[in-house]
Amino acid sequence: RARLGEKYTECAEQILASVQTSLLTLEQRDSDCDIQMLDIIAANWKNTRLFFTFNHPSNTLLLPLVSRMLEYANIAVDIELDSAFVPEPLSLIVAPTHSELDNVLGLEYDSVESSKGVDMTIDGSVIKSGKSRLYSAKDTVRLFYEAYNATSPDIATCRFTPAYSPSSQSLQQAA
């Protein structure tokens, strides 16, 4: 039985082709947008972690996006947005990376075999999150499957944050 890392090496051409396909797809989508981000993603995907998980970008993407939105709206700002002063708002969960996959992709930033997450309690179909903690890659996968299985077959109902209610005074923090 081959190790996972060996599988990455065997599939290197397919993996690299999927990156190029993804960038081409983004280029097509970007062309229909008033505010485009392809240039930042294409220039930085190898040298810095751009996403913590699917659809959770880092400040490397968020801060230029905000700057471009302000510019597009003709809103002048006297300060420079700098990641040194802005905490990462979407880093509640940080997926692990795999060093062999990183090698195939030629990534220049460090691999992290463990992941950042939260303590999780499943009560029926409700997922309650607790304090931040680290998980092994294997435990991360197991917990995500437990969360998906505990919710309904409709994954759209799976949430870690409370639903918005206009009648509520404030929203609770997830962690």
C-alpha cells in the first residue's frame, strides 16, 4: 500500500494541472467582476497561505480586497491597511497542509501537519463550539465527518455560528 505522499508524487502532473485549471477558472470569473483578485492570488499562492480553509481567505487577500473596494467606491482613507494591526478574522479553523503535497506544488511557506480548530460538542444536529485547540490531521478529518453526519443530509444546515435573528439584541461569539 502506497503512502499518501507517494500518491502525490505519482499524480504530480494532475495536481499541477488542476492548479492551472483553477487559476484559469478564476480568471474567467474575475473578468465579470468590478473588483478583481486574480493578480494577487496568482502572484502569491506559492509563497504565502492565502486560505485557512475553503472560502476562508487570509488577510493577504482580505486587506487588498477592502482597499480595492474602497477605491472602487471612491472612498478615500487616510490610513494604510496593514496585516500587522488587523487580526485574522477567518482563522477559527486552519486546515493542515501536507509536506509532500507542498513539495509537489513548490510551495515556499511552511507545512503544518496539525490543524487549528475548536473543541466541538455535537448535540443532535446542533454543533456547539468551544475553546480553540490543535488537532492532528487525522482527528480533523474525523471531526469534520462527525459534524457532517450529525447534521441533516442538507449540509447547508451545518453551522458553527448562531443564526441571525433581527429580534436578538446581539449575536453570540462562536468561540
